Amino acid sequence: MHSLNVVDEENTSALLSKLGGVFQKQNVSWIEVDFSEWTQKSEDAFQILKSAIFQNVIVSFSYVSRNGQHNQRTVEPLKLVFKSRAWYLYAFCSLRQDYRLFKLNRIKELQISLQHFVRPAPEKVFDHMELYTDSIVELSLVFCKKLDYHVYEYFDKFEEREDGSFLVHISLPDNESLYSFLLSFGDSVEVLSPSDVREKMKKKISNMKRIY
């Protein structure tokens, strides 16, 4: 179970015991958890932040937002959370004077201070915050047949059409992450609606063509 060491070497046995309790199994040799799909820099950040959380000390870093903006942040680190295939730091941000989630792979120039803070962390982070601050858009997407494994992975509800393609209706936050997600499928997905998202996709594809 070496891959569990990334999280906390000392707590490997405890974590496996908890997993066994969840699945009502005493022997958990059938399950393996691997959080090692990071760059070394992200893993280093994880370890530094874990130490800062345990010591209740403030950290500072340069953060790249999803809009490409660089901001210097000073925060009280409260919790490391895993959500939707990514690690985040949940912290109280002095700049925003509010609680924020920071994606670990966007944290740069991480510095740990000697300044202590006193602030409790919530037991359940996602019970205490709004998951989406952006407006929600209703999408109709068509995925080609060769992406059936992606459809099964990402979507709970879909309709398989006569030609083997898949029709998906889904609600997602309307932000840059949406377009990065759609563009990641290349020419294997088509946005049927809404028309404004379809037009934005055309514009982004046109801009990409000018680069190449």
C-alpha cells in the first residue's frame, strides 16, 4: 500500500481500517487508494500545507485563478479536501475576508510562516459552502460512439442514438472550466444547445486555428 503514503504514512492502517468499516470488510487487501497522480511540486505543496494545518500557522502563496489572474494570497489553512478528481486547500483568505477553496496545482511559491491562528475547521466543508458561484447553463451535447467510455464515466443519464452516438443533457457552471472541459474532447463532442455556448465554442476553435 505504498501509494497511500502520499496522504499520511502514519495513518495508512487507520485509513484502511475505516475503509473496511465502510464496506463492512475486515480484510481490505482487495482495495487500493492511489493519490500519486501529481507533479512533484503538487506533492510538496500537499506536505507543506498538511504541516501548516497541523501547526495552525498562516501560509502565503501566488495563486492562478481559472481566469488566468495571478494574486498573492495569505490564508489560514484549515483542511485539505479531495473533490472531483482534484485536491483543494480549504482556507480563510485574508484578501477576500472569507472562506475559499484553492486548487493545489494552481498554488505557486508557497511559503509557511511562524504566525499562528485560531480558527476551527468545519467537519464537512461542502456542507458549509456554495459549490457553484457561477450561473448554471443547461447543455445538450452529442458524443461520438468512440467516446462511450467517457460518457459512462462522466454522466449518469444519457441516450444512445441509432448511429451509436450519445445524447447528454446536463447542467454545468457557465465559466472557463466548462469550455476547457468541452474542448478536451476535441472533435468528438458537439454542443447542440444553448446557442450562445455553441457560438463561444466556434470562436475558441477559430482562435486555436489561428495559432496553428
